[in-house]
Amino acid sequence: MSDHRPDPRDPLSELSASEQALYLRRSSLRFLECAIHLCATHMTLEEVADLLEQEAEQLRRFG
């Protein structure tokens, strides 16, 4: 990933950075959804829910 910061005097650069961030967010969400669906094909829904809850707890605790 790039740490390129948009030039506040350049609206195109700012728009590009904003759209890139939105694209990466959407891509990350799609990947997560696919991973959850894959887990659900090989685990019970209860197991998937437990796993997600454990992961959420770790994120909250350790960031």
C-alpha cells in the first residue's frame, strides 16, 4: 500500500485518494464475506458465529 498523501491544493489527487480508500474498503468487505461463506460450507453456522465472536473480541482487546 502507498502512504501517498493527497495534495490539498489538488482536488483530483484528493478525489483519487478518497476513491482508492472506498475501493479498498469494499474489496476488504467482499473478501471477508467470501471467507465467512467458505467457513459456512465446512463448519456449522454456530461454529462460524463462535469463531467470528472470538475474532471480534481479539480485535477489541488488542486492536
